Amino acid sequence: MNTTTNTTIQLAAIAIELAPGERYSGAVLDANGLIAHHLILLPTRPEVRKNWDDAKAWASSVGGDLPSPQEQSLLFANCRDALPKAWCWSNKEYEEDASYAWFCLFDDGYQDDTHKSYEGSAVAVRRLIP
């Protein structure tokens, strides 16, 4: 006989302070469905398109990081109006070939990998660990 048990998720109250122009994107969940961290989209955008290494350096220079592919999906779902209508680098290398990295096309949410030498757009995020 199959039985099911209820799962209780208790959320502690949290206050997230946003700097001017920042957008709260939501909670990023771990493999167990628990909150791993909260994601904040930074308002700064690079002035020119960048290859992957330069995009990572730019994100770090503005106090953030490139988002992961999972985080890019959350950004697309919750902050679409604040995103460039272009493909943007993620922080994740392609597992089968380290000369490639993942990106997200923020026009429609499509994700794929491309060569790190190509020049794309970027957004930066910061993470708040609960």
C-alpha cells in the first residue's frame, strides 16, 4: 500500500534590502526544493558585448556574478521587463566542452551553449543566503 506523508516547509521572516535599481528576482531552490538563496538582479549593464571571460570579470567588477542557468530562468520568469532583449552569458561552462558556456536568450527564455569567444550581453546578480 502506498502512503504519502506531508512535507512542511517553514520560512523564516527575512528582510532584503535592495539598492536603488535592484530587483528582487525570487528564491532559488536546491535539489530538495528548499531555499538555497535569494536572487537580486543588479541594475548595471555592460556598455559593450563581451566574451565569456570578460563578462565574468565585468560582473565581478560591479559587485556581482553572472547568473546560473537556473537563475536565468527565474530572472526570465520574474524580471523579464528589466532584462535586455538579447542573449546573455551564464556563469556555467558547458560540461562536455570547456571552451563553451551556457547562455539565455531573454527574448523568449531559450537556453543553449555557445563558444566562450563569442561576444554576448550580460546581466549581474547577487545572492543572499538565508
